[in-house]
Amino acid sequence: MKKIVSLVGARPQFIKEALVGAYASTQQKWDHVVVHSGQHYDANMSDIFFSELHIPRPKYFLGVGSGTHGAMTAAVLKATEEVLLAEKPAALIVYGDTNTTLAGALAAVKLHIPVVHVEAGIRMQPATMPEEINRVVTDRLASTLCCCSELGKQNLAREGIEKGVWVTGDIMYDVFQQMEHLFVTKDVCAPYGLSHDGFIVFTLHRDYTVDCPVTLKSILQELGEVQKNMGLPVVWPVHPRVKKRIREFGYEALAQKFIVVDPLGYVELMSLIRAACFVITDSGGLQKEAYYARKRAVVLMPDSGWQELASSGWNIVSPPQEKRLCLDCMRVTEHCPYPQDVYGNGTAVIRIAEAVLDTVAATGSKI
Ligand code: UD1
């Protein structure tokens, strides 16, 4: 059996890896070696996903931790190169748009190891956003590009990338479907004194939003208005980056108005979303997960990579600078027909595995 290395490092990647690794192993498709960069390292940002989603212990933990973009990317690049030289895999799988994704892809292509990019072809403004830079460069480096929808394929074609492109559907939908029986809504509401459909789930983590004191303050003030006007309590699992900024900027009093909790595991967060009235987020993954849970989302970003959800009206893009949060939260509670099967039917992993095996057969590893 050929050996494939799968590189993860941040929360959304653990979720995707869970199914790709399980499928490769149970179906004996390839020898699957998991490498964890250590970009996310807190127990509730990392370990909890491994235990909940039954991901085997990674063979390598690179322990890169936090740092500037350059320092983090360089650390993952260097450490991944060592792993690839030792393992000599037939391909490297990377996921999404993090610094780990970009660094891994770069290490592999320089060693002539083909790169499979899962969640390829997403494009959004601003182009200077770190995640956008990571996505665009990784797509250029990858020889196999797995897109969640036709839109990803079209975005790549516009940039002249047509070879090795697969429309696989979204692996996060596969995971959601397979775990759905665990999302017991009743249990999750009780500890917070919430009622079904009677609260909002809110998350925030983008650096260009939370690192700016003016933007963060205005979002928290607007969110306070939403909570008061709509009579819906806000549950906020706070990302470590935001926790630091709240302390630094002295915004504790603003944050205290909400039900502030530590970052949640996958099952608890999905259960909360299923029970919520709607979601407010700047997370790419959560926008889609809200849709899978049949809940609408206000997307607190200048743009959304998940254009299908925005253009169908299901999700509403609300750029923080435009200060439309109150209005957009009212709009998101109005009726909107559910857009069916936008990102496949929950069998993306089968197509992704096909793409991986096709890559290996076509190119092999020259290492
Ligand atoms: C990263 C990804 C983003 C992804 C997100 C998911 C990049 C550029 N960004 O953003 O695409 O959507 O993960 O959550 O790769 N920290 C901790 N504990 C941890 C992890 C981080 O305290 O376990 C702190 C770090 O010290 C840092 C901050 O959180 O101050 C940000 O972490 P980082 O990994 O740089 O980026 P995210 O904002 O999580």
C-alpha cells in the first residue's frame, strides 16, 4: 500500500482529517500517516477534536505553537520537510487555508511530492487576508484540487488552473451527517438556561476584525443592541485570540453582557447551533455548518467564500465596517427557502479518496 501523509494543525482541519483518515484506514486505500503541526495546541482547540472524532494519535507532533505568520509558516515548513524526507510519502494532503496548509504544501512541492488540496478554489475579499493568501498560493502548488462545489472549479479555471481539479462536495458535510445523531439539543441548552430557538450563537476570530480595537468595540456594542432588541441571549465561545484582545483593550464589561464560554468541542457546538435561532460568525466553516444544521447565519465579514449560501439569501454577509448587524439580524429571521445539496450529498470522502489515488497513480512520488 502507498503511504500518504496528511497534515493538520488547526481546528477545522481536525474535523476534515477525521473522515479522510478513517476512510483510508477502514477501506485500506493507503497507509495514512497523520502529522499535527501544533498550530492549535490548547486542549479545547485540539485534543477534544481528536477524542470526540476518534482520530488516532498523530504519528508526528511538530509543536510549532503560535507566532507571527512568518515564524509559524517557517517552523511548519522546516519541520514538515524533515517528516517528508523521513516518510517518503506518495503524496501530501493539506486542508483549507491556514499557515499549516501553505507551509506543508510548500515543503512537499520542493521535494517533488504531489500535493492534494482539500477545500480548493475558494476565493474571497480582501485579497490581503492571511487565509486568502494561503488559499491562493496552496492552489498554485497543488497538483490535485478538491473543490466543494462547481464554483470552486470556476474560480480555479479563471486563474488558469484546470488540470487535477475535482468537484468532490464538502467533507464537512460528510462529518456533520455522520455525527448528527450525537447533536442532542435538549442537553446543550439546559446548562446555559436557554430555550430551543431562543438564542444566538456568536463566534469571532479573524485577525483583521479582532485585532483592531475600534472594529471589535463596535461589533460588541452592536451585538449588545441585537441581544436587547431581539430579546435573544447571545452564547459566545471565545477564541483565545479574542480573549487576549478583550483583556488588552479593556473590553471586559462589553463582553460580560453575553454568555461567554471557552471554545467548545465539535459535538457541543453543533448541538448548540441546531438549537439556536441563528448564528453570527466570521468563520468559514461555521457558515456552512449552520446551513447543514438548517440554521441561517449573519456572516460578519466583508465577503464570503461560500457564495452559494450568500447569493441564495440563506446567509447574509454583513461587513463589520458597514455597521449593519442589527438590521441584518432582523433580516436573517425572515423566511428563506432552504437551498438543497449545495455542497454535495455527504459522500465527499469517496471522491476525495479517488482523487488521492488518481494523483498517486498519475504522478507517483519522485522522492
Ligand atoms: C487559524 C487560521 C484560520 C482558521 C482558524 C480556526 C491561519 C492564518 N489562520 O486562525 O484560517 O479559520 O485557525 O480556528 O492559519 N492560540 C491559543 N491556543 C491555541 C491556538 C491559538 O491560545 O490552541 C492563540 C495564539 O496564541 C494566537 C491566536 O490564538 O494568539 C491565534 O491563533 P492562530 O493559529 O494564529 O490563528 P487563528 O486565529 O486560530
